[in-house]
Amino acid sequence: MRRLRIWISFLVAAFLLYLGLQQFTIGTVGLHGWFSVAWFLFCFLVIGGNLAVLAYERTRVYEGEAHPSRRINKRELERKAARLRA
């Protein structure tokens, strides 16, 4: 559920960036130009934060629980131990 929320917020931010590219111009002088630059920086910050959460969540190991890809059954563990003894 959390992953879906992150994807939704990422897509909304990307859509707002698409709309902002049409409305704002960075090259203007004055308050309008500063607002455009601040708006784009904030939008890129939001998009980067969402991508960082998505990338970090894949490698996160929950405390007290084994990661599903790191579970080793007893048979594999016994085989590895036998190879080390030999």
C-alpha cells in the first residue's frame, strides 16, 4: 500500500512538472522568474525524494524479519555446511 502511494505521488509530481513547463519561464527577470526557479526546484526535490524512497525500499531489510530473498531452507544450509567440512 505504501509503495502505491509513493508511485501515485511520483506521477502527480511528474504531471505537475509537465504542466509547469508550459506555464513558467525560468529566463524572466523579477519575482516571476524567482518563483519559477523555486517551483521547479521544489518539484525536482519531490520527484527525487519519491525515487529515493522507491530505490531504498527495495534493499531495506526489516528488523526481526528475514528478507524473502535471503531465506535459506535447512537443506541448503546443510549442503553448504557439508561442503565446508569436506
